[in-house]
Amino acid sequence: MKQPEDLKGDYIGRTASDDNEAPDFEEVPIWIDPSKDGSQSGTVFDNDVPDPDLNSFAVIERGNDKILQYGRVSSGYEYSSRAEPGIQQRDKSMGYEAREIRESPLDEDVFRVIRVELLGEVKFKDESELKDPDEKRWELRRPTKLPQVGQKVYELGASELATLLEMPSAEDGLEIGSIESGGESVPFRLDQKFISRHVAILGRTGVGKTHTGHVIIEEMIRHNRDEQGVPVVTFDAEDDVGNMAEDVGGITLKPEDDTMHVPFQVIGWSEYSRFLGSMATEKQRQVIARAYSRIHREALENLENDGEIGVGIREFKQYVIESASNFDYNRTEQAVIRATSVITGSSVLSGSMNDWEDLLRENPIVNIDISGLGDSNRGIVVSAVARLLRILRTENQVPPFMLAIDEAHEFVPSGTSNQSTAVVRDLVKTARHIGIGVMLMTQSPSELDSRTLRTCNTYITLALSKPEVNEIKGLLSDLSDRSLTQIPNMERGRAFVGAARDIMTHTVPVEVRGRETEGGTPTPNLFERSETWFDQSGGRQQEE
């Protein structure tokens, strides 16, 4: 792109003003011209008059060859004085043979206006301003000049929009869908570095939130195949990821069977003590607490130094015995039994850990299926794995990776805190500095810890309820109030995608692409399931 003409698509109309609205630094009204640019009076377009789509983009002249302003179509209207309800009612009741309200595109009483949300300016450089022949000949900036009335407006094609967004190439970007503008559609790609800066995917149930997350994971895996890419660790709360993991040669681990080991040594005393139950006496708790504190500290030190826990159930028993002696507690055997029964009687706890270096080296995705666990066990698994991986990554024992957490509001809830939520919150806060990217998916952003949500640098927003939109609109500062009102009614798979300016220039509406791998468990049809159940069980009993 070298000159303003390279950005101008089809002519739309001109900037306008009236007693109610005029161009300002936020929004520009555009009169849609039904005739060709430069045509004689009374002539119209060969085909239809301009009809730009909502959320498409437009460029605006300024009477200065070096500057074009641009923005997104956020609303519009069509007006005719003959269409006023009072006039139509009068004509009908009096039996007048009224003129057709819309006789032609050039009807003098009908006009159309669209509003363009002003996003920025493109300033083109003269040859004398270039320091290098290969230097980019244009630069983007926030609106600095007041738009002028009577200036020509053109559609901005999707290809030119991609240039303005400085979208990466197919080799360097993650293709998650497509963008449309000016009657064309082009692939939409995010810069790879958005992963390391964390991403939040927000959307109510059934609008494609998890689907969008899985599309991003597919793109991560595609880069894994092409090169030594970034592995992915997922917490699968709804049994949605297993099929994809199998399709791409990854692995699924289940905490309730032998494939997944959640070491009791790292979960922390507050979580461990919950398993003791109410039967343990206060003195017995003190004995076990001192022993657990010791093995917990040693396990974390060993992880930092060697990448292994190094102490297990045998050492724990010995520490309980020594602790009982220090407390002059004479029921040592009962304390040992109660302390170890927490581990042996748990469906998720273990005395060992998985080889995470090997898992992340050999698998493009490691899926941890927690869909079969209760809420408390889910929290323990997520926090234990988060703590393990944070330590291992800090000490460079495992490669950089992306951590994907679905139903994130369950694990980092707003307004409450315990050891499990604190571990996940701390991981998100520090992850970027140690080479961990985080992807949070939630249908309830208002229930997600606000500090954790604000840590994210990229937001992919699908349809949300109005109350949820009001809760997060401060995070979507690139969207006007008019654009925010669209969010509750967006179609499934359509999202506003926005990020920091060094990743992406502006928030844009994106049509998320379809998945290439097999999806998870579909939403059940209760009527079909009920019919199947009754058919298999002999039907309903009939009254005699």
C-alpha cells in the first residue's frame, strides 16, 4: 500500500450533518449517495445503490491527500417525511391517493444515513520522509483531526482492512476465522504472540465459546506439526477435548484412573486437611499438619532443584511418627493411618507425579479430563497441576506451553479465595514472564476474578447477556456503545476480537471458522433421549 487510492473501494457517499448529529471525534454520519461518483444529476448506479453492511469498514477523505480517516459502520437509518405514521394515517383515513413512499433510489423525500464509528487515521508519507526505500509508506494513529462535512466516503475492502490491521502471514499467524468488509471476505489471523499475553474467550452457553477455544488449539497444534511448536495443556471440564486430542496424536489423562497422578505433597495443607474429615482430633490434626508441612516444603524444594518430588508416602509416614513424638502424642499408629488414608482413600490423590517433561515433549496436547470429578476434586486437580507446571517451567524443566482452562469462573471465582484459587490466580499473574500462555474460557465473566480477567491482553467476545456485557465493557474500550449493544444478539460463531495495539490495531467482528477435528459431546436432545428410554423400557404404563 503506497497511496490513498490503494485503500479506497467503492464510493458510498459523503459525510453529512443536520440539527441532530454531525461529525465528531467518535462518530461520523454518512449520507448514502444513490448516484455514481461524478455522474450527471438524475443517474443512479448500474446495479443497487450502496448498501454497506453493519460492522463493515469505510475510509473518509479529508481534503488532504496525505490523510485518510477510517472507521466501522455501527448503525444507520432511512428516512422519508411521507413515511411518517401521522401522514400515512391521514392519507389512509381521508382516502387520498398518496404517492408511493419509495418511488426510486433518487426519490427526493427518501434518504439513507449510516454512522461510522471513527477508529483512526492513515497518514501517507512523501518520498522525502522515507529514511529507507523499503520503509512502510504509511502509518496508523488514533483520530487527531476533526472529520469534515461533505467529504467523499468509500468502502474499505477486507484485503485492505487486513493490511491496516497488519495481519500476520499464514506461516506466522493463527487463523481462527474470517473478516468481511466491502463485499469480500479474507482469512483472519492473530499474531502468535497473543498467546503469551493471555486470551479470554467470553460467551454464553451455545454460542461457540468452547468451539472458538478449540479452533485456537487446532492452530497451535498445526504450528506444532510444522515446527517445534508450543504444546498445549487443557483442563477439560465438559468432556469436549478428548476426541480432538486423539485426532491430533495427543493424550488424555484422567485423575480418577492410573493415567493421571496428582501428588498429595503439592496440594497444600488447607486442601489436604479437608480430606481428614471431622473424626480427627485437634491434637491429631496438629501432628499431621506438622508432618505435612515438612513433606510439602521438601517436595517443592525438590521440584525446583531436580524436577522431581523426591519424597513419598513412606517418608510421610516417618514424618508423622516423628511429629507425634515431638507433640508427645501416644496414638502414633492412628495418626499414621488417618494421614495416609487421605491418599489411599482418594480417587485423585497419589504419592507420585507424571513425567511432565516427557508428556510435553511427545504430545502436541495433554488433555486433563476432569469432567467426571466433583467441584472440590476439580479444584484440587487444577491447582495441583498449575503449581507443578509453574515450578517446572520456572526452572526450565519443561518447554514453554499454553494452558487452556474452560469454565474458568469455577477455578478462579470472583469474591472468594482459597488455596486452590490462589494458586491458579498467581499462575495467571506470573505466567507471561516464565513462558506460559493462558487461555481462559467462561460463560460468566462477572463470576470470574476481575484481576485475573484484566490480566488477559486479548478478548474474544461472543454473544453475552446484557448484564454480562455491562460488567466487562470496560475491557472492550475499543467498542462504542452502539457496538456493545450488538453483542447480546450476535449469531453463533460470530465474535468481536480485540487485543493490545502492538498485537492488533483494532477490534473487528470475526466469523470463527469450523473445526477440523472431531468435537466433543453434543448437547443432548431430551425429547429424543426420553423417547429412546421409554422404547427400551417397555413404554409408559397404560391405565386400565
